[in-house]
Amino acid sequence: MARAAAGLARQGSAWIVLDCIGYTERMRRAAAEASGRPVLLARSLAIRLAAEAVAASA
């Protein structure tokens, strides 16, 4: 994870997106540390969207 994220940063990526719900918070941290870029974790995004939907329907 770290090696891939660092490579993306070297290629000019402004963000790293871990787009599978199988990626973990530990992997997100490794990617962020190696790349120096913000890293978006799909499972976190899905949970936040679900929380917003629940809150909106309450």
C-alpha cells in the first residue's frame, strides 16, 4: 500500500482514493504517511453517507 501510494504521489496525484470497502483504516494511514497526500477511504465515505441518510429520515 505504502509503495503504491508513494508512486501515485510522485506521479502528481493530489488525493489517493482507496475505492474498495476491503481497505482498512490501517491501510489508509500507511498510504497517507507514504504519500503525504489526503487519502479517502471508501468504507468511511459509505458509513458517513448512510449516517446522513438515517439522520435525514428521522
